[in-house]
Amino acid sequence: MMDHRPGVLSPQGSRAPLGSTELSMPRDRVSIQKSNVCSRSYFVVVMVFVHVYIINVIALLLYVHYNNGPGDSSAVDGQASANPSFGNSGAQPLPLSVSPNPGQDAMHLPRLEGIKVGHVQKVALVPNKVHELKTLSLKPLLFEISGFLSDEECRLLIHLAKLKGLQESQVMIPEGGEELAEQLEISQEEIFNLLDHNQDGQLQLQEVLTRSRVRDGIWLTPENVREIYAGLKADPDGNGMLNVQEFKKLNANAFQQFLQQRGVEKSQLVRNSMHTWLYQGEGAHRVLRQLQQRVTRLTRLPPDIVENSEPLQVVRYQRGGHYHAHHDSGPVYPETVCYHTKLVANASTPFETSCRYITVLFYLNSVPGGGETTFPVADNRTYEELSLIQNDVDLLDTRKHCDKGNLRVKPNQGTALLWYNYLSDGKGWVGDLDEYSLHGGCVVTQGTKWVANNWINVDPDSRRQTRYQQLVSHLGGEETATEKLEKLYRGIHADHNQDLHTDQDLHQDLHTDQDLHQDLHTDQDLHQDLHTDQDLHQDLHTDQDLHQDL
């Protein structure tokens, strides 16, 4: 008779009695049951993570789609793209999207994605050609586009600049620091506290240098500061630092005035170059118009923002030419207005800046020696202004320490660089100044360097930008678009010691583009006349031959 008491099978197949040291069957069944429960829970958790991952991927794709704009092809120079298969890379510029809620931002600005350093995107900008957009850095967001301009286009831009006439980029040493301080009602003690970055009650050389270098002034070096201290007897103890009492003996222009009296060479200026402006509006040369349209497609910005920005600047750096490290635009505070929108700001303030959202730099020739564009702190972990000057190394000095910067780009004819001078505010508009966009032009050691700049002006205040766009579009009368822009940008160019100072200059500039266009036709006519003269000369010989035959 079989024993039905609970137990387990022995190695020989018999059941072990209760109390045996062998594991009982009920405990084995419970263990199997727990294992099944654990496996089921693990499967549920995995499935939840898979679904969340899929949802995130879909959300990312939707974000990229709506951020880059609808459509997979773009119009190129007034024609359909011959290569519409590059997805968002060839997307048309987004139109201004007006929010129905007046309390929200009125417009949205598309922004290129850098992905990672070295990433290459395919973009269709001109018919039957594909350009590569290569990410050079993420801080600032910087791209390189090889072959953006053809060799013929580069030579034409240089030719137009020469016909227009170039002038010194920096002529006068700006003054007016005392007047500005009086207007702002800032005392010497308050200025001292602003300069005293570490608040130790002493102005060190780094603090003086980083805060005393003005855009169009004399480039101060540590040696200059020590020389000024000695000449003005501002540092009686000779420790190389100023306390508040010593600082109060100096005026706002003391440094610049001292060096100016001693004599200033071009190599001592912040920049040493010559430049001119070429307007790209209606009536401009066909290549200038096409270049503006190409920049619009590259940036994917609304066309009217690009068209109402600054004209094309062409710059020539001869041997020894340079531009010390700087930002193309300045920080914007609540009391700051932009040059291009100050007409609609309805406010009077001494704080003005150019508000250059994007810089597009074109290399018009290859430089045999030097002339690189340096980004001293590109992709640095942190940005600290005082750290730019350490011991005897000044990262801002492009004549002495250009090789110490994090990133340098060699000038190659036809190549373009694009970078953002401002961060995004996270809502589709302009945010704070990107301090990592600090850049400069290394000294040219051989040959001549030709570059051109397209600056896209956008006011960080979207409402002001909207009013500005409406103002430009509704300006009545017989003024052309070129005349409107010349008047609106007269302030920014005058403040930077550039042209457009008088009404006569403005009137002359209006007709220059037409004259340039006519000059090009004249060259062709002269070339044709030359052939005609040769034909006449040949006919003369023919007549002589006939006379001899007779």
C-alpha cells in the first residue's frame, strides 16, 4: 500500500518522510511560483520602458520637424531645388508666425542644430550643388560651409568693394567716457567697484585691461598699463595695483589720452583694416542679391529679417592687419536698445548695441600666411573674463597669442563661417549673449586677406522687432528699400566709425550700385570695342593689300 503522506522522492525514487533533512515539495512549489511572479513583473517594467522610449523618439522627431520648418525642399535662386531629397537641410525659411495671444512672443526663429563637433549636414543652397554644413563647435554654435561662394563671386565682391572705395575701419580714438558717466550719474567709487571684479579693494592689471579696452580704442597691454601708471604717477607704491584713492585721481579717458599723446601706430589699435559697405537691396548687383537669398536659405530665417539687416561689409587686411578678439554684439539688458530698432523703442538710453544675432563670414581669398579666425574659448568648460589674461598670455591679443586659442580657422577662398552670437531663450527667440562667441582676426603675416560679413540683426525684445518689421514695410513715400535701410542703419555705422555720415554720402551710395552695374557693362563694351579696333586695323591692312594689288 502506497504511503500518501507528503514528502519528497529520495534519490532512489522513494519519498522521504516528514522531518527529513531533504527540501520538501511544498517549498519547491512556492519557489517556482515566486519565480513566475518575478518574471512577469520584470516583463511589465521592460514593456513600460520600451513604450516610454518610443514616445520620446516620436516627440523628438516632431520637435525637429516643427523647429526646422515644414517641407523637404527649397527654392534656390528663384528656382526649385534640383536636389530636394535632403530633408530638413533644404527646408524653406519659415515665415513670421504671429501668435494669436498678444501676451506671447510674436515670432519664432528657427535655429540650426549642431548635434556634435564634426557633424556634417547636407544642404541645398544653389541649383545642382550640395553643400556640407560642418559643426566646428557647440559653444558658440559654429558651422563651416566650404565652397559657399565660387571663385568668380569672390573676385566680383572684391572688385565691387574697390569700385565703391574702402576706408579705414578705425580712424579716431573715441572719447566721452566722462560725459557718459555724468549722464549715468555714476561716481568714481562706483566705477571702481564695477572694475574691481574680485572685490578685494585693489585693481589688478587683469581687471584694468579687461574693462578698459574699448571697441575702437588703443589696445592696452600690461606694459602699457605699467607705463601709464608711471607717466601719470598713479601708482606711487609701485605694486602694480590701484586702490580707490589712487583711482579717483584718474579720469575716464586717462589711459587713452596718455597713449594718444605719446603717438599711436596702427598695430596698437584694436583693429587694423579697411572696409566698405555693399547694399544688397533692390537695384543691387545680381550676385549681391543672390548672396542675400543664399544666406536666407542657410539661416532658415524669415526673408524680411535678413533683408532688413545690415548691408554686406567687405574688409581688407593688408600685411600686419589684425582684429583683436571681440564680440560682434553686446549683452542686452532691460535698459538697452538695439541700433536697428531704437526708432520704435520709444525710450532714450545711453546703452545701445548692434544686436547681431547671427554672423556669416565669407573668405574671399586664401591667405598665404596668418589671417586665421580665432575663437579663443570655443567649447571651453567655463567662461571667466579675468581668466583670458593669465601671466604673460593674453588670449584676446591676436598679434601675439593667436596660437593659444582653442579653435582657429584658416582662410580658404569661398568658405563661409556661420555662428550665433546669442543663445536661445528656450521659447524660440533670442536669449542672452553667448560669451563663447568671442573671436578675432589673427595678424596677416603674408599677402592680403579679404573677407565679407553678413550680420543678421534681431532684437531680443520680440515685440520691438515686430514693430520694426512693420515700420520698414509701411514706410511710405518714394523711398526705396535701400534708402530706408541707409537711414535706419546710419546710427550703427556712425558709432563704429564707419561711412554714411552725411546726406551727400547717402545720396551717392544710393546710385553706387547702379553705377557699379553700369561699370560692369562698360567693361564688356570696352572689351567689345577693343575687338572692333582690331577688326578696323585688320581692314586697314586689307585696303593696303588691295591698293598694292592694283
